[in-house]
Amino acid sequence: MNLSERNDPNVPVKLYWVDRGGSQKKIPAGVAFYEEEQGEYRLKIDMYPKVRYYLKAITTNEDKIYFRVEVLVDTYVVPQRRVIGEGFCHPKLDRTVFMEIGPHSKYLAMEY
């Protein structure tokens, strides 16, 4: 589950909104940066510039990698992360992670 195989941590990866129905239209959504020390991506979504999102691989099977999407929530005591979505990719077919986040009707996609 090494997500950094093709990515230099200093080079951003583009994020897109993609229809869940299979449309090929991609709407720019922001960028992601791979954080080697944590083994996860930090997502900068254009619609929410002040919110900190993270994408982390959690498990794999023969043909899929599963992810969770987290948001950083500031509390009075200690900042915490909350799971707000999940994702998946088929690394044998392509290197696109499709994320389902909250109430959005489109996938947030990242080609790593």
C-alpha cells in the first residue's frame, strides 16, 4: 500500500470532482500533497480552503485499496480527526482514488 511510488512529496497531485454515474467530465477540486512521515495525503479542497482533510490507506485485498477520509476538528483541548468519508481504488486498472465525502453527489477523485 505504498502510495508514494509515483509522487514527489513536494509536487501536488490534482483533485477532481467526478460524477458517480460514470461521466468522464472532471471538475477541478484542489490539490493533495503526500506526507511521507505519516504515510497519508493532505487534501486542500478549493471549496473548503481553511479545513484540513487527510486521505489514508486502511486496508487492501487482491484488487482494491480502501481508504478513509478524515477532517481535522479543533476542540478546546486537543485537535482531533474525524472520519467523514471513505474511498477506494483499483491499482491494477488505474491509479485513481474515488472518495465519497459527506453529502456531495460527486466523487472526489485523485490520480496518484
